Amino acid sequence: MFELDEHHRGLAETARAVAASVAGHADEADDMLTVHPVMREALRESGLPELCVVNAFGGRSDKIDPLAITVVREALMAESAHLDGLFGMQGIGSYALSLRGHPSVQERWLPRVARLDAIAALALTEPEVGSDLKAITTTVVQDGDGLVVTGEKSFITNAGAADFYTVLAREGEGYSLVLVPADTPGVSVEIGPRLIAPHIMGAVSFAGARVPATHRIGDPGTAFKLVLTTLATFRVSVAGAAVGLAQAALDEVVRHTNTRSQFGARLAELGPIPHFVGTTWVEVESARLLTYQAAARAAADPLAALDRSSMAKVAATEAAARATDRAVQFSGRFGLVTGTKVERLYRNARPMRVYEGGNEVLTGQLAKRLAKLSGY
């Protein structure tokens, strides 16, 4: 059994209130390729982005709490993928800076991240590189007291809206992370492509973009440890968002099947529908418990809890996929209508099985870990 403490319940309640206040803009925001101003202002006023930054730079605590991020994303995603993404990326895009950034760069950017005055982005993937990040071709070269970044990044969340990019690049024989402000000469953005679930996304080009050497995050060649730590801290929050989406789909199923009748009975009483409604509830609650447990472990030691976080991400996103599919199916023809909440939930569920580690990639890694733990 896992119960949230009063602190985390309070965060979830605040997040639900924020989400409810902007729910009427959810469809409109989902169709935008830039930040929705009403959602940004509501999130800023809530103070929730402060959870994404350490207290030395305007945050809430001395370290990022994955459980806090997770319960907030659960509440936000239940109403709006746009709102959830805006919140989550503040942490994902700035976490390496919080860990190993130069003090002057931390002082410039992190308080603005905490206030949502600056939008963060993490630039990892490239046109020919997805999960195999060691195959990237973007480079960073030291030139006197500066760093020169050259390359192409694609499918970058917040591209065009971000105020800075945390860029993964080759440096010599290793890999480094570099913070590149969006207004740096040589940085350009091409918005798109549009996904089945609309998302702020684009390609970012670095044509010899020069930044001070202080913008390298951590030591040269240490990028992958920082990237892994970022993923270990925030991957479980994707599971939280998936749980929120799955719960919203279940709520729609319960509402529809108990208020619509066919053949003289409520849909909730007909054929296999009761079985699948009950099964969905089991799956959602199971995913929620695994997610909370994994997030609590990640709060203590993100890297040690990475296996459990990966399990939660897979379990929750697969549960969300089933819950939203059933919501469409049990809504009948009404589930096929565009512009409805059911349709929006269905579209938003599908990408979650791909990003932050494709589910098949994660289960493959888990299989290798299991064999090792079993002595093979």
C-alpha cells in the first residue's frame, strides 16, 4: 500500500486546481505549436515550476523531488497535455544545469526557469539519431574562451518556444552538454513536424553557434552521466502523466456507460462492458501504485531506482493506451468525433509509449538487467 503524505497531496490538489482553471483551453492549446499564454500564466501563478529548480535558485527544496514532479504531472495531464508538457520540460531541460552548471550560468537561468520567465529545452535527438545517442554528429569545439556548437537536432520539444537549449554534442572522443541560449547567432529553428498529438516541436540548427566556455555543463566528456541522471529523475514523471491521462479516460468511460442506455439497460450493464470497465480500473490503480513507489525510490536515489522507473513508465503508458482505446470503443460513434475529450485523450496517449525511451527499448533493457540480477 502506498499513500501520499500531506505535502504531496497538497501539490496534487494545487495542480488539479490549475488544470481545472484552464481546462476550457485544452483543445485550443493542444493545437498550438507555441506556448499558450493563458496556460503559461496559470502555471506561473501557481508556483509549481519552482518544483523543477533547487532552492538555491528560487526552487522549493534542496533537491528535485521526483514524486512531487510525478503527482503534479498526473493532475495536469488529466486535463491538458500542453500544460503537462510545459511543466515537465522546465525540469527536464534545466536539470543538468542545476547539477553541474557554472554558478554564473545557474544564477542567470535557473531563477527564470523557476518563475517560468524562461522556457527550457533538452536537445538530444537528430535527424538520423533517436535512441542511439552515441551516434550523434553535433559537435562542440573549444575555441579560446568560447565553445562553438555545430549540428542539427530534430524532434526537439519546445523548439521555437525555448529560451535556451541544453545540447548534447560530441567533444573530441567524448560527449558534452552545452547550454545555448536561443538568441545566440547561428541558432535557427524550423517548426514541426506536427504529431498525431499536437506538440511544441521543431528542428534546431546550430551553425557555428558560439557561447562562453562557462556554458559547458559539467566537465568535458561527462554528458552521458548527466543525461542518464536526468532521465533517472524524470522518467517516472512520464508514468505519472500517463496515469493522469488513463484516469481521465476511465472517468469518461464511467460517465458515458452509466448515463447512456441501449436495449433497455445502461451500457454499464451490457455484454463485456462491465468486465472491461473493472479491468481498466484495476490497471489504472496498479499503474498508479507502481508509479508512486518508483517515484518515491527515485527521490531517494534516482539512478538506483531507474529499473523501477522504467517499469512504471512502461506499465502506465500501456495502461493509458488501453484505457483510451476502451474509451473510444465504449463511446461508440461519439468516440470517433473530433474535438471531444475522448478523441484528445486517445491521440495524446499514443506518443507516450515512444518518448522518454520507447517501451520496447526499456523492456529490452529490463530483460538484460533481470538476467544479470539472476546471475546469467
